[in-house]
Amino acid sequence: MKRNMSNADRIIRVFLAAVFAYLYFSGTVTGAFGVILLVLGAVFLLTSTISFCPLYLPFKISTYKD
């Protein structure tokens, strides 16, 4: 997989994943919406770790500059 995420994009995703986890584990957001946020946060964290977002491919988006 070719990298398609810049460092700024990765940092934003890690921050959002942390916010989603905090909202879920503090009990602010519960139920199905809380679980959806938690899963979305896990996806953000995974894509940040590997610097690749599969949703960027169909739209030919790349925030990474060589």
C-alpha cells in the first residue's frame, strides 16, 4: 500500500479517535451511537498507524506530498 495520508491528517485522526474513546468510556455517549463512534475511532487509529486511507482511493485523493 502506498502512503496517501500526511502527518497532519494522521494527527487529526488520532485526536478524533481519542475524543471518541473519551466520550464513550466517560458515559457521555452511550448505546448504538456510542459503539459506532468507538468503531469509527478504531478505524481512524488504524488508518493513522498505516498512513493509508482506503476511502481516498476511489476519489484519487492524497494528502501526502512526496
